[in-house]
Amino acid sequence: MSTWSAPVRYAEVDQQGIVFNSHYLLYCDEAMGTFCLDRGLLDLAERVHLVASSLTWHAPARWGDVVAVDADCTRLGTSSFVMHFDVRVGAKLVCAVDTTYVLAADGRPIPLPEDVRGLLTAAAPAAPPG
């Protein structure tokens, strides 16, 4: 699992001070980037296509909150994989997202290489001390 976090910016909220729904997918994109960076898979992040996302809201995130997004690969197919994202404010789950990605070349699905499959399901490397 990898985690990305950032404070909610004023531009991300509606007039009630609640994060507008589309920003949750942006947070997940950031978490996906962190997940790939942690595993040396930045080239994968550039070659996958988002196929579907399912969002389930549990509570609002608000301006001034710090959102943390945990990212984990939960399913592997031949050319696709599913990432699960938990968007939290502190210990409170505010949104759960499942996103299916497919690896493609020239607009056609291609099999996930074995080394990539292993890195997708491996635990994130430990952060260096300091």
C-alpha cells in the first residue's frame, strides 16, 4: 500500500465548503502516481488507461482538512488491474474508490509483464530513515 496526502484547497470545495465530487478522482490519480513511484513503475502510469471508477462516499471532506489516500492493487487480470483507494481525513473514511486500469499499446490491451504484476501486488518499499 502507498499513501498520498495533501490539504484540501479552497478551489476544491463548493459553496458549502465541502470537496466537490470530481476532486476525489484527482486525489486518486495523485495516489496512483505515488503508488507507481514507490514501486519504480512510472512508465506503467504513462501506459495505462482508466476503464472505470466506482466511488462510494461515506462523509464529507472540507476546506482545511488534510486528505490522505491509501492506494492498493486488489485484483490482477491479464491486461488489467484494479486499484482500491481509501480517501481519509484522519481516521475517518470519507470516500472509497475502485478503479480499473488496462495496459495498452496502440489503443489495444496488452498483457501485464510478470515483473509488473509482481510489483503491483508487492508491499511498498520502506521509506528511508530520517
